[in-house]
Amino acid sequence: QVQLVESGGGLVQPGGSLRLSCATSGIAFSTYTMGWYRQAPGKQRELVATFTGAGGTNYGNSVKGRFTISRDNAKNTVYLQMNSLKPEDTAVYYCNAKYFSLAYWGQGTQVTVSS
């Protein structure tokens, strides 16, 4: 059974930082392309950050320079370090795992940036 479990969300003030984690099980983690997406109320789900097939990274324009995606293959976990958070970063953040036509999603973790 495939599981992606996000954690680390919460309420943070503008300018603050959070680190999201996504622990996976049931997949050959090192072979999957891992990424983070987010969805704000009334908006479509959008890319936040992902690893590319070539081992590089790709970030959404609105988070470049502030967010960093990383992974630990030994722990089957992907992380999202979020710095200089803004109110517009408020959303539910989802972990995604892709392998060719296979795609799995976590249940999401809420991030709220507010003073």
C-alpha cells in the first residue's frame, strides 16, 4: 500500500520559515520523481517545487529563491524548506510521487502565513 504522509505545516508569521516533510512507504522511493504542489482556496493546484528526471530541480516562479526541495533516499522522505514566507504562500501543500504513468498524492498539510 502506497502512503505519502506530509507533516510540518502550521501557522507562521510573514517572514518566517517552515520545513515540510513527506514520508513515503510502499514505493521504490529513489526511482520516483518527487515534488511539492499547493492549492489555495478558490485556486487551482500549482507547482511549488519538483525534482527533474535529470536530477535537477524546478521551482514555481513565486517561490524561487525562498523555497528549497531536498530528499533523503535513505529515509524515503522529501522535504520542502520554506523561508521568507508571505501571506500569499497560504495553501494546502501536497506531496507528489511520479514514476512514468504512476502518480501518488499525500493528504496535504495546511500552511497559513498570517500576522
